[in-house]
Amino acid sequence: MKKPLLVAAALASTVCSAHGLEFHPIGTAVGMGGAGVANTTGAYAAYWNPAGLAFSKDVSIKLGAGAGAQIGGSLANNVDRLSRLSDPTTGSLDISGGSTTTNLQRVGDAVQVIGLLNEIGNDKKGTLTLGGNAMLGVQIRHFGFGVFGTFEGGALPEPDLTNIAFSGVTSYAALAASIGATGTVTRGTAFFTAAQISAITAAFGGGTSGQDIAYTIEKQLVASNVTNISAQSATDSLVKLGNSMAAGSTAGTLDQNTSAIRSRALALLEYPLAYGYPIDFGYYGTVGIGGAVKLMQGRAYLSTVKIFNSNSSDIVKKMTGTYQDSLTWGVDVGAVWKYKMLNVGVVAKNLNSPSFSMTDLGDSAGYRVRPLVRSGFSAEVLSWLSLAADLDLTKNETALPGVKRQSLGGGLEMTPLDWLKVRLGASTNINGGDTALLTAGFTLGTPVFSFEVDGGASPDSGTYKGNSYPREAMVNFALSSQF
């Protein structure tokens, strides 16, 4: 038994310290928590693990497509909330030339703008990720080839919390005069706590004049709070605004603010030629080894969306606005040990770290697809029940700079009827503490022709375009034929 295990261990050790692009599960594996390394032997083996071709003795064809999205944190919701306010970079929130009523309304809007920018900056999980795939796989005995297309795009905020000072006034006295916070201002309906009022008062110079400013702005937020900003977020905003007016402050004004959403994406077409070869170890089972050489056609995207006067759908629309095409090649290798009812597999993809140019987009580093290693097992415990699980052995880079993913997932497949298969599973990112993705799927038909549907959704919800959706969701469809 040691020899087959050594083959798999040696393969994994060659690149176990590398980091790679996120692995995109496809096909029926999606319904089993993304587990397909050890149990894929048909038309998708050239993508999942070329070693699976070592155990194929027939011909199969599979055509499929899928899509997915992940709403991280509150980025999309906060961008939509910001879209309810005027764009401060146009000078619309200047408070030097209007009436006290107009100026006070603009101050209230500025408080909400800075509060939301601060929330976006503090939301470390505030991202938006999109994914998709389109696949045509063909397997003829031990050979596999096809066209495997994937898309991965992500958006990260770049909030500017330096250029936040009020436009049009440079002193506390000038601010008080512009919004009518002079004389003795009586407090109206409470929006802030007493402690929050004290913090705001101190930020605007303290004393009666600072308190008058705090009370006046509080009245405005009670009267108009279109973004439903919280009292604490408004307090944090006002403290920042007050400090930006203090002597010696280097803060720029709101009309100079450069806050933006930066997105990065890669659409990738892979054309692999794969082969799997079985090695019989007698009593100790059979080890399949396989490899694939693939042509890789990439389209790299890089874009920046102004955070003001935009909504979350604009992030998606402009994610593929500017791009650069390039061509390269890649190498995948894998191994599967089959022992009675048990399969253990490992695959290493993109061993040569292929990269795609982005120089035309102003990014000299380009989009590098680093090696990844994924392991898995499967077991046919009963004639109608099989189990499978996969684990990423590498922490894999995603479309989002600095965000890595390491997936663990598994599930089961039941065959209650000759023409029906049902799958259940779950997966999670063990590197980032994400909520588990619950998965399911089914197959209708016979091996000669079948239809597959698989998908997954997170039990947690996120907000996009004002509506609540699962924080992460995906779906895959496929038509399959084996003969």
C-alpha cells in the first residue's frame, strides 16, 4: 500500500508551497460540495484531474454552463446607500454660498457621505465577486480534450478618508455661521446619546459653540436621514469632519475626494489535451497518473468605478469595461489511487504559473495564475450511495488582491432509481471563515443521455440593489452522454 501513497505524496510535495487561482468546481461535483478530484473519470476529467482518464474505457461528451456570485460584507448595500446622495466631487455639497437651510442640508448629506465611506473602509469583508463557466468536454478512453471556460471577477473599495473636509468653510466659526448654529441653540429630538454629543462637541472646538454645532446637525439628521445612517456612524463621521478642520490638519475637501471601486477579472478559455495511464499494483490497487497540456486564452479586465453617483449594478456592468487579450499555455498533472471501493486523488494545476498581460491597462504585473494543489477522496459505500470530499492544499489567490481561498467540501450521491441521481453537500472557505455553502443537485436520464442540475447557496443573506439575496450562490447545468 505504501507505493501508491508515495506517488500521491511526491506529486503534492512538488508545489505544496505555491499559491494559485481559485479552483472553480463544475458539473455534478458542485452538488457534492465541490468534490471531484477523486471521482471524475468522464468528459470533465481533463479539467478536474487528468488521472481520472486512466480508469475510463468508454466515450463520453458533456456540455455545461454555470454562474455564481458572492456578496461579501456590506459593500454593495453601502454603495447603493451612497447613490441616494449628491456627488460631493461636483461641488454639490459646498456650504459657503447657500442659505442656512441649504447649507445645513448639505452638511447633513456630507455627514452621511463620510459615515458611509468610513463604514466601507472598516468593512474588511466588503467585496463583490462574480463567477461563471461554460464547458465542452470529450473523453475517448484514456484521452480527454475540450474547451473549458471560466470567469472570475472581484471588486474592492478604495475609500478616500483623507479628502473629507467641508467645502467652503475653514473654521468652526464659519461653519456655525453658515448653518445657523449661533446664539444659544436648544436641543430638539435626540438622535445621539449624551456621550456622542460630548464627542461631537469636542471635535468642533468644545464649549457652547461646539455644542451648538452638534445640536444643529442633530436636528438636521432627525429631519433628513435618507441613508438611514446610525447614530454611531454619524458620530464617527462628525468627529472626522471636526478633526479635519482643526489647526494643522492636512485634509483636503470633499470635492477632491477620490473614493472608487476597483475591479479585476479574468475570463479564461482552456483547451487541454489530457491523458491518463493506469498502473496495476495488484493487491494494493491501481494508481492512475495523468497529465494535460493546455492552450490558455485569457482576457484580463481592470476597471475603476467612481463610488459616488453609482450603484451596485454599475460595479457589475463596468467590471468588464476595459480588457486586454493574451495567449499562453499551462500544465496540469494528477494521480488517483483506486483501492476496492475507495479512491484517493490529488491534482496540481498550472504548474508553470502562466500569466496574462495587463500592460495596456496600466498594470505591469499582469494577471498570474499560480499553481494550486487539491486533494480528494471518494467511496462507493453501497450500490446506491457514494461519498466524496475535496480539500485545497494551497491557499489560492482570487480576483481580489490580498484575498485568498482554501476550500473544504464534500457530499453524497444517491441513486434511488435507475434514471435518477440525487446529490447533497456543503463547502466552506477554511482560510477566511466564510459561512458554509449548502449544495444539492440531481441527474435525470440514463448514461446514454442525461440532464444535470447542481447548485448551492449560503444560509446567510446579503443586500444587492436593495434586495436580500443569499450571500453566496451558484448554479450549474449540463447535458451528458456516455456510450
